[in-house]
Amino acid sequence: MVMNNIRLKILLITIVMVSSLFPQAKFAQATNSKSISLAIPVTTGLLGAENSAKTFYLDIPSGVTSSMITMNTLKYSGTNEKIGSISVENGKMKITLKGTKNTKTLDNVVGYRASFERPYTTEIYNSIWLYSDGRRWQINEYDENNDRMKTADVNASDGYPSKNPPKTIVTAGPFQDKEYLKWYNGAATEVVDPSDIIAGSITPVLIEYSNYVSIKPKFKNGRTIINYYIPNSVPYEPEPSDGLNGKAEGRKYFAFVTYNYKAKANVTTYSYGGLVTFDYGLPDEATLTGNALLIKPNPNPTKFEDKDVPVQISVKGELLAYTSSSNIEEWVFYAKEKGSSNVQTKKDYSKTLKADRSFDFTIPKSKLKGVSSSFTQDYDLSVVVRFKKPVVTKAGNITSLTESFTASAGAYTTPNPPGGGFPGPVSPPNPPKELKPPVALITAPSKVKAGEEFEASGAGSYDLDGLIKNYYWDAPNAQGELPDRVRGTIWYTKEQIGEQTIALTVVDDDSLSGSTSKEITVIEPKPDASIYVSGTLKQNRKVILQNGSKSPKHYPLVASKTKVTVTALPGGSNEAIRYSGTLDSLTSKDILFKQPGKYKATIYVENTLGLSASSETTFEIVPDEKPFAYFTMPASVYRNPEDGNQATIAIDDMSYSPDQDIIARRVWEYRYDSDNNGNFSGESWVVFNHENLDRLNLKVRDVGQYEIRLTVVEEFGQPTINEFVTPEDRQTNNSEVTQNVIERIFKVKNLAPDVDWSW
């Protein structure tokens, strides 16, 4: 019982002493969120009350899910007034804005008949009559000088009875038509209110006319004046023959003119722009995100055309807060129709932090036949990433992560009347609805460098009452290709530095169109120089210099012109810098510093046009700290008669490296106070273990005092460059330096003999 109490007291004292050696840990809350901005497409000059407010759906960046967004940080900044709150809807950021009003005078507003680019067509005709005698023709035409109709009789010039009037020029002058006049500012989406038109500026504009016209038509007296030849194979229709006798007959000789109107207008326009900013949480441990993107059909839903509908879905996975790509064993992708047991599986064995695969499906036409309006097929998709070695997370060790998604594709049909016809009375058709033209929107950078490829996308375009069927791009001076599809990649040469314009026209399934344009500023293709320092910024560890410089794709960097230098700042040493080969033409280089201190890396780059840039970065190499040697043991032990009268001392090592290196070697020694004077000077050290043990027993026989010494040697806990380090670069320490002497001494005692006083 006494021995147990003694041991308990020793253990408590040891715990208190060990605790006092380690300062209390302080944990700083790391920044665990990030701010981001989404640009609202800048649109200006929008006309019409329907443009006084607009709702925008902005794409959230890849890797950010709606659950990661801190909703109370959503904020709009710009000149527009926000309507309602900003929200996330169907994976997109939704914001509704009130248009900013501006007053503008438009000089070339065009008036069409009811819809964009539909001209007025005047069906002109003159009434020509053959008298009953079959020898004379009455010519009726318009007199533009007196603004009235006039009549003239001319004799036939052919046989009897006359077959055609003699060849002559006749004049017609129907009133200009302004019925359903609708005004536009160059695009179907830019409708100008009639009240904004300056009445005195309205002018008719001739477009096209019949090919048998003698002189160009004109506008006079509020009429369309046209002079044309008859008969000269000019088409005609017969006049009614009621009341005629003899050889008499009447004819209508036709011609046509198409025209529209131009005018000036004082209009109210609306403009939009600005940024939506928000914070989103960054994962602090391995997290899998991704998405499923429907590639086909496009548009979705698509119109059923009595054939199978191909479906293609791209599934993407991305690892966040995880960098050990070498630990990735495989990516696995799964896809199936919802409710089906037929699963498609694809794998990717690349060691990357993101991966994607596409899956192809078909909606058979048999599913679509007989459908009254539309059909939707849902799909279940998922991505799995598996690891070679378990990854430690707050929830425990994991060997894989999974993320699941859904997608839908479909088609719509045009129903036929039951039975294929309309039996019985037919109801009068509904009055035609006013069709709404599509709205064209361009997503492209506002500023690019010459030679730099960029994407121009019309994916944000929309049609309120149908689907967009075609995209037509116009990018004068641009290189590359902008096909008649949603998006394309283009670039500009150095000769096109300045303001450039790209334009987009979209056409919907009602053959209505909408157009827009975007100004792009092309700037000098100067390269961007940058150099990064990574690795372990510690003495005798591998530091990585990386060239992060870039130049526009079509004016690339010249590798041989790249110059890099690394120099010491005050506190560092140029002689301490070690690397193999040269730093010129650098892409990536391993480098080592023998001494701690501050250093500077500088880079100079030049591209094929001779344009150059330079950059520098400073960094600090911290010292390699010595290990801390420390162990615990009882203060005294007793010899054991049952163990050859030996005393056994149990020793536990508690040494550590303050900068996360590895204790690679432990050498244990003791010395004995042979003259029992309490002084170990002159006593020899005896090595009793060098096997790097951190828990061991020492057996000794003699009664008295012993001192223990532990020497620890580190191995680098981070990568190094072996050719530049020696064994002497490994830090070492011993307990004589780091531990109080009283903690390193123990006493060996004899057990008292048992006495029997019974005699």
C-alpha cells in the first residue's frame, strides 16, 4: 500500500512538471470564407416599358454550391434600384432590377407594318377599259400635278377586236399606308412608343418596286407615285363585266411598291449593370462538389420531329480543401434514367483534383407519340472519388466521397385535333396573340489583350414566348471562329488595338429576331510577369520557384528570354543559395537555402513581339529549430531479490520537434556516482540503448545515484535536396541542455529485511 502511494505521488509530480514545460496552446480562427462578385451583363439603351425592370439569372462559379453561400451577405452594387431580395434559384443567382432612366434622341427610328422588318406593300393598279366597238381603250390614271384622277381615250394599235391596249406609261398614286405602324430602333427588342416620335420628322423610305417601272417611284401628295409600262406582259385581272356589251371589257393592270418610314424620336431608355457580391464558406477539410450540365437537347425542351431525341449530360466533380492528388485512386461516374436499374458507369484514373465525363441517352420517339403537349425524362447522376489511403476528417477517416445530381430533358409536341379533323361545326379561331421577339444577350469580356483568345457566348439570350432556334454572330476584325451556335472563341491581332464590336442576332421559333452588340477594348499584348515561391520555406528544405508568367496565346513568351535571379536581402546570405543548373528559361526549379533570412526572387520575361515585363517577390527562410529532448522516470527504485538483486528503472521519452521534424535517432546513456559524493564529474557515460526507443527499462545492480542522458537527432520532416545537405545539417540536442538535472537522476535503494519477533 505504501509503495502504491509513493508511485501515485511520483506520477502526479511528473505530470505537473511535464505540463509546465509546454505553454498553453493558442488557436487562431482561420479565415474560412471568401468573397466573390458576379457581373450583371451591361446593357444600355433598352426601349419600351417592358424593359423598365428586368430579372437576371447569374451563373454561380464552379465549385460554389448554394448551401455554401452566406445569404445575409448578398449585396447589389450599381446604379440600378433593386426590386425585392436577391435569391438563389435553380442553381443560379436571381436578381430583379429597375432600369436606370435616360433621355435620348434617336435619329434613325424605322417604322414597319406591325412587326420588325415587315415593310408596307402597296398593290397599285390602273383600270383600263376596251370600248364595245373593240377599237378604243380608255386609260384611267393618277395626275400627280393636279392630285386627281384623269381619263384619256387611245386608239388600238393591233387588229380587230383589239387584244391589248397600246404600249404606254401609266401613273398610279395610292395613299401611303400607316395602318399598324410600329417603330423600332434597329432591333426587334427596341420598340419605340409612338408618343415619342417627332411627327414632323416622319419620312417614307422606298425599298423595292416592280421591275417594269419606268422611273424610280416617289412619295408626293401623301401618296406613293409609280409610273409603269402597260401592257408589256404586266399582270392584270379582269374587271367585273356586269352591264357590258359588244366587245367591251375591263382590266386591272398591277404593280407594287414596298416601303417603310424613318423618323426621329425623343425616348426614355433603360440601362442595367453592376455587381452582385457575396461571401461563401470555404470547406476546411476534403469536400466534393460538382454539377450535372445538360448538353443535349439544346434548346431544352426541344420540338418533337417524329424521331428519337438524343440526350447528353456532362457530370463534373471537383475536390475542395484537398491538395494530395497523388492519393486519388480513381474517379467514378454513374448515370441512369430515374427509376431505371440500368446504370452507366465511367471511370477516370487520372491524379487530378477535378474530373468530368459525359453520358449519352435517347428519348425514343415511341415515348413521345401520342403525348398531348410535352414529355420530360428525369435522370439520376453521381460522382465518386476514391482515395488510396484514408483521409482524416472531423467525422473520422474516409476512403471516398460522393456527390449526387439530377437533370431533366424533354420535348414538346403540337397536338392534332381528335380524329385527325374537325367534325361538326368549327369554332372560330382565337384572335392571334401578339408574338414577343427574343432578347439577345452577349457574355464576353469588356477588355482583352491582343492575341488573347476569349469566349463570346449568347447563352444568356432568352425568348419569353418560345425558344431560340438560331444564333447569328458578326465579329468584324476578329480572328478565329464564331459559328452560328450559342458560343465561340475569337481573338484580335495587334493591329486591332482599340475599340472593337461584336454583334449577335437571335431568331426564335416564330421567326422573330432580336439583336444586341458589345464593345470590347483591345489593349497592348504585354505579358504578365510573376514568380511564385512554394515548398517549405525553412533552412535546408526544398523550396520551389515557379514561373507564373503568361502572355496572350498568339504572342507567347520566348523561353530563352526568361531571366530569373535569387538574391539575399539583409539577414540572408548569397552563399547559402543552392540549386542545380541555371535559373534562365525557368518554368520550375528546386532550390535550397543553407541559412535562414530574407531573400528576393526576380523574373524578366519577353514575348514574340518583344514586349517585356518583370516582377519580384520577397520571402523569408525560417531557421531549422533544434529538437527538445525530455524524458520521465521515477525518482527512486528498489533492488529486487527475485531478479538477481537488480533494480529496474522504467523510462518514457517525451521528446518532440517544435517545427514538425522527425526524431530519427535516440541514444540513451547513464553514469553512476561511484564515490557516492553527489557529484558525477569525472564519471564515465555508458550507452545502454541506441535503437531509437521511446520507452525502455534500465537494469542496474549497485545501490546509489545514477544520471540518465538522452541525445536525440532529427531527420527532415519535409522534402529536401539531398545533394546539398550533410549529416551535420540534421539538428540534434540532449537532455543535459533541455532538462533539469534533478529530473535526470534516480536512486537505487535496498529493501528492508523482514523481521520475525515471535521467538
